[in-house]
Amino acid sequence: MTDLIKTGQKHVASGCGRIKDHMIEKGEGSWLHTNETKYLDFTCGIGVTNLGHCHPRVTKAAQEQVATLVHGQCSIGFHRPYVQLIEKLLPVMPHPSLDSFFFLNSGSEAVENAVKIARKSSGKTHGNIICMQGSYHGRTYGASALTKSKTIYAEQVGHGMPGIFATPFPYAHQMGLPQSTPEDELVKQCLFQLEMLLAQQSAPADTAAIILEPVIGEGGYVPAPSSYLHGLRQICDDNNIMLIIDEVQSGFGRTGKYFASEYSGVRPDILVIAKGIANGFPLSGVVTRKELTDKMPKGSLGGTYSGNAISCAAGVECANIMREEKILDNVKARSAELLAALKELQTDSETKHLFADVRGLGLMIGVEFVSSSKHPIPNASISNATPNNVGGRVQKRCLEKGLMLLTTSAFDVIRFIPPLTITKDEMELGCKIFKESVREVAKEK
Ligand SMILES: Cc1ncc(COP(=O)(O)O)c(C=O)c1O
């Protein structure tokens, strides 16, 4: 073990968990090189390096920007990459009404700014915010108050932002229902519960916004049914409530469309973006209608590093690459291959007993396992309750064979977030390692 790793173990705050105590030395395309070996990276640094590690064109754009302007503070003036990035993003917004941008650094920061804009522009200054059970919106106090995927993000640290209510999301296991429950039924139940929440707990006049991820991310990679999103839009329209769609993880091609909201066509009042926007350079954004941001007093939006020039220059090049390298076509082709491999395991007589569900869109795919949980819901498995969970064991075996994967959610889920640029051969290798690992775990006692 190198001295630096020892320093890390001793001095990096232990509240930050790690897959392994190794040194990440270099990232190149779909590969992550450590001090010990190299891994096929199906984590993308939690859905960030969508165009592969250190994409040469993004690197070049950032290098040129470093030598031109590093910090063009947003309260001092415009800078070129900031405005150029807006020009690149305007045509790919999931709805043409989204024409007013503000860039920040992290997803959490953008989520909190979205809440500010929703409250201020709706006139419901102290308005409540409704989020989804199973949601993840970040770790800062405000964002973690909106996070309901696991208790760990806000456990024993006091109350976060007040005025937050959670409503059920159409995810059968989380609702205590069997996997076979028809989607229509889940949607009906969830919309009913939301109507009840507005009737019993948070009056529409006191509710500023509903926030959700179009594909629940950290909560288990569960896409929101289109009919649910349409139902939410209707409830928002009927009650003068803002709909905030958080595409921090699902955006920038991850699901096979530029934004996952395009699948339903539902218009967000406010869109939150980050992660894939700049392929690893810290950048996030909140996008809404100009008529809404015009209600924000001058100086009410800001931040020292908001919309950093290098990050924005990287973002501009990412948008060029997305179009010129036909990234969405690759997502669709590789997604079909990944899903076929997972379905094979799901139906194989030797492994099918491990599988509760395979789901997702594009290259945002979740596999939920059946653990040895005593949980009474058919096929459901709460990983917190099962230290010997299947996902963790599969993840460990994959790592030993050179494939890096992440688990997620309160359930026993492995998530696949490979680079959107992954080649056919790399996908084949990843699937081979995953299949071998699942088969080995299936044979364990
Ligand atoms: C949907 C979603 N929203 C918000 C966040 C928070 O982003 P950040 O970690 O950059 O604060 C994340 C992070 O994973 C996310 O997945």
C-alpha cells in the first residue's frame, strides 16, 4: 500500500464511503486506472463522465479556456463560454418555454435555487415543497430535506429545510405491492395519495412546488410512468403549483434522449441539470421561463464560483460532441445489448431466482435482486435489512474481475451507468463479467 493511501485512510474524513481504498490514477474513455489495476468503469463517477473519462475534445476545450479566463465571476459580467453554453442548450431543452438559465456548481445547489425560484416567483414565499418517496436531490441541508431514498443522508444531523412533504412514487416494492401490480394501478394510487396530501396536509395555496426525478436515481433507477408525469402536470396546473423536474442524473443523453422528460413530453416549470453537462467539470444549472426569473430581484441569484468558465467551456464542447458523435444512437444500441444480457440472466433457470426486476431507460438501468430478506413483500428485498445482500456480493465479484459497478437505494439494487460512448466490445466484456459474477453468486449458499 502506498504512503498516500495510508494518508488518505488516516486523514480523509471517514464519513465518505468508498468502494475500495485504492488510488484512482487516470481515467481514459471507459476505463479507470488505479495503483493496482484497471477497471471497466460502469459508474462514470456516479453518472458524470458520460462521454468517457478525459474525452480529448473536452480536455482540449478546457485547456484552452484555462489559458484564457478561469474565473469570470457572474456578478461582474457575462463570460463567453457561459453564454455560448446557453446557445448550445436552448435547442435541446425538453420544452421551448425553458429559456432562462442560471449556472451553479453542484446538483444540490441547483436544486435549492430551483426551490427559491419556485417560492419567490409563485408568490408562495413560504410555500411547501412536495417530493417523492425514494427521491434523491442532494446532500446540503435544503436538498437533503428533499431526499427520501435513505435515511443516512440526514440522519442525526438535525432538521433540514422546513415545509417538505413526501408523496408515494409509483414503484411497486416501495408501495408494499407485488412486482406484478399493473402500472395503471400504481399511478392511480400515487395520484390519489397526492390529492389526499393536498387535501389533508399541505393546502394548494401553501404548496409552491412538486419536485421529482423523471427516473428515480439513487432510489433504485425506477422510471416514472408517463401517465404519472401527466397526472402531476395536471395537478400542478389545477392548483397553481410549480413542477420542478430534476434531471441531474437522467439528463444529457443518459436515458437515450437528451432529457428523460422527452419520453412523456411533460413540461417542467423548472428544470435542474448537472453531472453530464460538463463531463466531470463541476457545473450545474437551473432552467426556467424568463417570466419567472424576471421576478427574482437583482442580486438574489449568485455564487462565487457559479458558472465557472472552464466548466462552461467543457460544457460547450460536450454539447458539440453529443451532436457530432451521434451519442444518442450509441446509447440506444448499447442499451439494447445490456438489457438483452440482463434479461438472459433474469430468465435463466440457474439465476432467475435472484432477480426481482430489471428496469430503466437507455444506459440508466437498474437490477433489483431478491435477497434473503424476511421482508413480507413478494420479491422485495430491503438491503439495509440484509447485510448479505445479493447486489453487494455481485458488485464485489465484478470488481475482482475488473468491472466497477455501484449499488443503490434502500432495496437490493445494482445500477448500470456506463459511459454513453462505450463501445460494443466494452459492453460485451462488461456483460460477460456481470453474468459470470451473478452465476457464481447463484451457486453460493
Ligand atoms: C437526481 C439528483 N439530483 C441532485 C443530485 C445532487 O447533486 P450533487 O451531488 O452534485 O450535489 C444528484 C446526485 O447524485 C442526483 O442524482
